[in-house]
Amino acid sequence: MKLKELLKDKLSEKELELVRSSFDVVGSIAIVEIDVKLKKKEKIIASALMQLNPHIKTVLKKSGIHYGVYRRQKLSYLAGVKTKISEHKESGIRLLVDVEKCYFSSRLSTERLRIAQLIKPDEKILVMFSGVSPYPLVFARNSKAEIIYGVELNPVAHKFAEKNVLANKFFNKIRLIRGDVRKVVPLMGLKFDRILMPMPKTAEEFLPVVFKASKKGTVVHFYDFGKEEEFDSIKDTILSACKTAKKKCKILRVVKAGAYSPGVFRVCVDFQML
């Protein structure tokens, strides 16, 4: 049975048309978007969702978009166990995450595994904006990388990341640093084989940091949002930044890493320093 079928006796036809069937799941927490016109029916919808999916123990509602430098999102409690902390499992790892205080997207699990499968033995990897450490942990579990560094500014996310690295027993393979990548990475004085920039919209601002931490052959994963017809423009942004920095690079591939909004994709441009 689908959600709308379960609600057909509780909502009018017009109300049913406003019900969104897609939602995010982080462990046992479901995060939903509910139209403002359904405000009086949101708890009914939340209860139906739990009835439909027994593994969901908590339902939270998005109350606005991601905001601030930490990319947090205000969430309102609707039903089930009253918590905003959950344990999420993917690709052989376990992640404890506060879904309101830390940025985390379960929809990127396929993308994280895609990159893990590209990693060659003994690579030194830098994950910028590493959050609760989903990328470092998926890489540690599913590749033969030598060492993975994660740099995160959000103090809450950093603490959860430390707990997750210990819980998954990868403290010998992952190094976590709290701070601004623009300050931290130059001080590290390291050159990496692979660098991730999983923060769309503002990743372009951090390309100068990437160039200083890269060497010939370094592969960079650059994320942005865009329509399909804008993909060439995103590639041009990278090539232009390389030229300005007097660096050379080549585009390896452009990957759709999921839908962001109708007609707009989260895009990953993989490029290599020459």
C-alpha cells in the first residue's frame, strides 16, 4: 500500500494531491516536506507514514531550507520517538548523526560508494567539509586508501565524526581536523592523490586551496547544482580557475549525483591535475 492510498479516507482529494510521496530516511528517522496547506493534517500524515514503514520510529518535518555556514536545517517533531539523533547504516559502516545540527544526506550513499570504487591502493585522500565523516568512513571500509583526512568546521558534526570513526574502528586510517579548510589545509603542508569538495554552491571559492594541496595526477571531485544545459558552464568554471592559478587540468567526467529540485541536479565534476 502507498502513502496516498492509506490516507484516502482521511484527506480530501485536493489534500491528497498535495501529499509528497518522497522523503529522506536517516536510520529510523524520516524527514518529510509537508505543504503549508496541510498544516492541520501533518500529524495524520506522519502517523500514516510510520504505519506504512515499520522501521521508521520518528517523523520530522522540514521547517525551511539549509542555512548558515554549517548547512543546518530546522526540523519539527511530528510523530514517534522524540529525537533528532539516529544511527544510519550504509556500505558497511554505521553513522551516528544529529539530523538538525549536522548536514547529512542519505541520498548520497550511491555517490559515496562510486568514488570509493575509484580509489586506488595507497592513496592519500582529503575530504573537505567532511561532516559526521560519511565519505571518509565509506572510503576506509570500501577501498585500500592509505590515509584519509577529513576537515570540518561545524564543532557538533566534528564530535559526531570522532565518535563514528571510533565506533567503526578506523582511527588508524582516518585523521579528523576541526577548522576552516582555507586555514587548515595550507598548514598541513601535504599533497593529496584525491580531494573531495562535497559542498555545492560555494565549492568554487575553495579551488585555490585545492590547487595548493594537489600535485600532478591528483583527482578532484567538485560538486555543484545545475540544470543539464548548465553542465558545460560548471566545467568552464573549473577550467577558468585552473588557468587563473596557472595550473593545468583535464575534465574526466560529469556525474549526476541525484536530483536537487525539478530539472536541477547535484552534479559532480571529476577532474585531474596535469
